[in-house]
Amino acid sequence: MMRRPGPPPWEVFRGSMLAQIRRQQGLTQREMAKALGLASRETFSAYERGYIAPSLATFQGMCRVLNLDPVTLAAILKLPFLPNQEMERFYRACRQTALTPGEALRQLVRSFVRVVEENAQGNG
């Protein structure tokens, strides 16, 4: 009898990665729910299991409480904020420059703000 292939490894660990990080921080689901202002532990459990995606405010709270940069948390939660091809290009650029995704994102935002400010001064 031929075995059916299981899900790819990244799907197996999809929700449990968030749970693992939470446990490493020494937090329970109930404590996370309270820190994020959620109505119940079950809501946070649903995030961990990948059943629902958090709101922007909850996502920002998760980044703060778990000390994760947004790119890492989005990857853990499998949030489709960038196409996979673009995410891979972003991570490849991070590896080439030896920056973490969070550092690279901050650098990108700073560069963008600088360009916008320079253009505003040139037009003003």
C-alpha cells in the first residue's frame, strides 16, 4: 500500500510556531489574550492554529508582546501581505546584506521617508 504524502513541513508547524514562541517567552494563551485585549483565550488559540488572522491592532500587539518584527510574525502567521516571490526576493536581499528582515524593513522605511522629505523640500 502506498502512503499518501503528508503536508509540507512548513504547514505542519504553521500554527505551532507561534505557540512555541509564546511558550519561549513564558506566556500562556490566557496571558497573551489579556495583553492583547482579546475577549478570550480561545481567540488567541485560533490565531495559533491558523483558523483566523489577527486584526492590525492585534498583529501590532503580538509584535510588541512577543518582541518580533512584523515580517517575521507575518511569515509565522502565513499572512499574504506580499506575494511569495516578492517575500523570497526580500529575504534573499536580507541574507546578502547580513540584515535581519526587521532591520532591512526599518532601513527601507527610513530611505523612503528620506526620499519623500527631500522631494517635499525640493517642491516647497
